[in-house]
Amino acid sequence: MTSKQRTDSIERYIRTHQYADLRTLAARFGGSLSTARRALDQLEARGIVRRHHGGASLVETDVVAQEYDFVARNQRHPDEKFAIASLIAEQVQPGMTVILDGGSTTYAVARLLTAKRLQVITNSLPAASLFSEVGGVETIVTGGNLYDRLGVMLGPMCEDSFSQVHADLAILGGAGITENGVWNHNALIVSAQRKMIAAAERTFFALDNSKFGRKALNLTTPFEARFTIVTDTRPAPAVARAIHQAGAKLTLTR
């Protein structure tokens, strides 16, 4: 494969998957990590991708971005979200059953899970669409009413779906985090997230620093010992203390 052919193939792959890490690209298209890095440098120079530590994401607006507001919001704090997603994805081992929430940061996690053999249960249509293109991920989509602005299924049917399953991990987002716990804006989202938490052995919350100190309509959950809060910056002392006192874990990207 010539250098141009490899770069073209990598471009097609990222246009399909929205982003990829260096190791995946090197393994899939041959060559070393340095070779993949040079290809991404070329694509970034052409304005096609945005480079991150260890990979790159698609810059150009695509069909999903036009359909779902949350992908447009994903352009906010992209480096922070990528770092958070990378840390969480490292904890997901092949063969696990994973519950995946809707939202921009959890979608960033989904992008990093496409190369792993997993069973994923989700109420997120964008995540389900992403996994449908990957043979190694068995995807179960909940029922429910479509909340089309965010591309998620919600309501009694969705909650009943989560009540009937068990997962190794749940990966959730949130609108805010205070010493009281994790908050969200929509009561239906909160109700579904509570079912996700109850169905999983452990729960990871992906929350960038823009969520610090923010309350929303509902408190999704106070901190619990089986929670891991993954964020990019140390929160206020009161929040860090509340996480520690609950026996939960705080994991920082830096």
C-alpha cells in the first residue's frame, strides 16, 4: 500500500467512524504508529480531522451532526472529552456487557469501543448506528419514545428494558456535578439513568470541567461506592471530599 493509498483509506475510515486512535489505524492499514501519525498530520493540514493525543476526530459536519444536537455540542471541549473517553474506554475489556447512555461524551467513548468485542445495551440511536457498522459489537437497543433532539429513547418502555438486564459497566453523562451528586436537566433522562445504574455492577460518569458546580432540574444520584467519576480537572474540595466520603473513585485525565 502506498502512502497516498494508506492516507485515503484512513480518511475513509475516520469519515465513517468519526474518529480513531493511532493503534487501530496502524493495525488496520499497516505501517507503524509514526506512519499513521503522519497520515493524520496530512489530513489535519487539509482541515479534515482534528488531532488529539493518540488519535484524531472528524472535523467536517456529517449526517449525524445535522440530525442530533448533541454532536454539535461535542465540538465544545473536544480535547477534554477525548481524554475522558480514552480513560473510560481503557477500563472496558473484551467480553463485557456495557450500558451506554446518550450524550456527547459517552458517544466519544462509543467511538473508542468499536474495535472491542462487546455486548452494548443503549438507548442512544447515534451510538447504535455507530456500532451497527462494527461486527465485533453486539448491540441491544432499548424501546421507548424517541427524544429526537438528543437521539435517545426514553420513557416507561426504555426504563423497563434496563430493569430486565444486567451489565458489568454503565457509562453515563450528566449536566452537572456538586457535592450532592450528579444532576441532569430532563426528568425522563434522569429516570432512565437511575435504571441504568441499578442494572450495572459499576458506573462511570464522564463529566468535563464545564459541569463543575452546576445543578440542574433533577439530582440523578448521590455518590455511591461503586461509582467512578472521570473528569479532566480536580473539582472543588467540597465535591472531591463528598466523592471520597461516599467511597466513590475520582479519576483525573491530568
